[in-house]
Amino acid sequence: MRQATIFREPGRFGGWPANYGMWNWGDEIVVGFTVGAQKTVARGHAIDKSQPVINMQARSLDRGATWQVEEFNGQRPDERGLSADEHMAPGLRLSEVMDLETALVPSKLLRFQHPNFALMAARTGLARGVFSFFYASYDRCRSWAGPYRLPIFGSTGIAARTDYIVQGEHSALFFLTANKADGAEGKVICVGTEDGGMTFELLAEVGGEPPTAGDFAIMPAALALSGKRLLCARRCRDGASGLSWIDLYASDDSGRSWRFLNRPVDFHQRGHSGNPPCLKQLSDGRLLLIYGDRDGPYNICARVSIDEGISFSGEIILRSGGANGDMGYVRAVVLDGDSVIAAYYINDRPDGDGERFIEATIWQP
């Protein structure tokens, strides 16, 4: 197990790979993230909201050992940051220059099984009225077409991060965070397209809508197993207690209905709202659940299941030494030979006031 630096600059905040995505084609890997200005804060994200953010991505051609950083090469209205409005001051937010009609419908059917395909979902914010859209690439993330619109699906808003399962040349499932009836985030929904992103159908809610103000179930991580069986992990919070966890649901009918499996991760410290899951499968069938643990001492962790998610191992530490809870948001890919490359953001200055940087752990489970 070893670490490789993806992006690190003094005075900069590199963050949130889970919001954007990670893809690979053999040994070539790309991960998306955003970069802003660092700012000292008493708690929360150490980003300067008065400064713009830039969408970036990094590419490795050697199985994660070294990385080259490049800007996201896709259309951004007024060149504003994607999926970061909640961290931006008025005057810098994407929602101020974009509405749902700005995003187009693809001019021809997307080819999800193209050998160099990638898809990235994005959003304007989190609150009532948020809308989402997506981009597509056929050249391994070197250029992106879009933005293409995602419907609201009868909710008070859709706050999408990238999570999709390709099912055929023109068919795919998208797993999205939809806002609750009260306008707050959120609940998880599964939607499908059979016509290459031209239209979408709402298939099901995954786990239903959390019932109480301050509760949420957000940021899904879905995985296709054999046949029509799917798994979906959710980042959850109880508003009354302030406690958070990750839970896991299963579908045996390609996403049209879901049943609760278990709660593989419980966080024990109150108030930090947890961390999103990343779910992967190895060639021998083992499942990996990877996440940032914002309970001190702030580690990047994994758990392993040998029975398709019915039970999980104890916590495996992939990266220790985080300085505070401003970390995590893991994305991962599994390469040939079951080498796992897990990317996340973290800071490791002992006083917690260092730059936030993007790093990868290279792991052979």
C-alpha cells in the first residue's frame, strides 16, 4: 500500500473527487476534482468563498504512480465552477448564469459502450430548485460534450454527482440525489435511459425519503453484480442526533425496487455529516466499500465483503494522518490484477491549517 500525490499547491484547496468521477481504460486513469483558494476557518471546508473555483482533472498513464493535471475541457456557463455553488459567494455561483433550459438534449443517442466513453454529472447547488446536468466524452476525458439536461423527476431539486451503470449501447442507469419535499437534500433515486440520454424514466427511490427535518440520504454509490442484481450505498445523517452512517440496499430487478441489506459503517462522532461511500468489486467477487472516516483520527478506510454485501469486514486503514475532518470524498477504480487506485482529498499539516490536496492510495487487497 502506497500513496501518490495527484494535486498539491500551497494556498490552494483541492477537493471532492466524489462529486466529479473517476474512470479508467486499462492502465490509463482520469479523476475529476475542483480547485479553489484555501482560507483558514474555525470548522468546515477551508475554502475562500469569495474566490472562483476551477474544475480540474488529472491523468495517470502508469497505474496511478504519477499524474498530470489538466483543466476540465468542457463548456461551463460564464466559466463558473461546476457542483460548487454551496461553497461560492453570490456573484460566483453557476445558478446565477444557468437555468435548466441552458442544458440541451443530446443531438444524437449517446453511445455508453464506446471504448473511450466517460460521463460526468454536475449540479448547480443543494437547496430547493437545484438542477443537474451531465457531460459525455468519447476521448478519455480529453474533451467533453454537453451540458445535457437531467429532468427534475417531480422533486424539489436534483443534486447529481457522477454515479451511473452502463447497461447497453444506448441504455444506462443514473443514481441521483433528489431533494426532499421540504426542499432540503435529500433522498436517492434510480433513473434509466433507453435512448442514449434523450429521455429518462424514474424507476424507484432507493430506501425512500428520510422522514425528519435535518435527515438525509445522499451521494449514492451503485454497483452491478450478476444478472439483474444491483447494490447501492448511501451517505446518511440523522438530523436530531447528529449521527451519520453508510447503509446499503439491493435490487434484484435492475433498479425498479430496492430492499435494505445492512449498515456497514457507523460514525460515532456527532455533527460532521459523514462521508460518501465508494463501492467496487474485485475479479474474485469480493466487494470493497471505501470512504473517509471523519471520526478522529481522520483516516481513509475500506471494508471488504465476501458475500455480496450481506456482511463486511472490520475497518482497513488505507491512509492515516489526516489533520481534521475536511477530507475524504473517495473515488476508486480497479485495474487488471485487482490493483485498486483510490483518490480522495486530505490535509496532513498537524495544526489542520494546511492546503487541501488530492492524493491516491494504491492498494492490492
